[in-house]
Amino acid sequence: MTKSPTAAFLTIVIENSGLTDRVIAQRAESAEPNVLSMMKTGEAGEGRRRARVEFP
């Protein structure tokens, strides 16, 4: 599967954050770690609640 530009961007930002998917999910207060993995691979579709996560 070809990654979307959004999925590619998320992968880069998450990998460069130094944080695990679990920590990011906890900071988002709504996302589960598996949802982040799905977003990075482009498997997560529309309709998910949007969360704003700030990286240090």
C-alpha cells in the first residue's frame, strides 16, 4: 500500500519525536496506540475524533 502524504508526514514526526506511540496516545487523551499505528500506515479512515498533540 502506498502511504498518503499525511501518513508519511505522521511517520516522520512520530519517529523524530523520541516518544512511543503509547506516550503520544496518552498525551492525545483519546487515541489508542494501535490507532496511531494505523494512521502511520494509512489504514485509519476519516471519521475518527481529531486530537491535537504537541511534541516537545
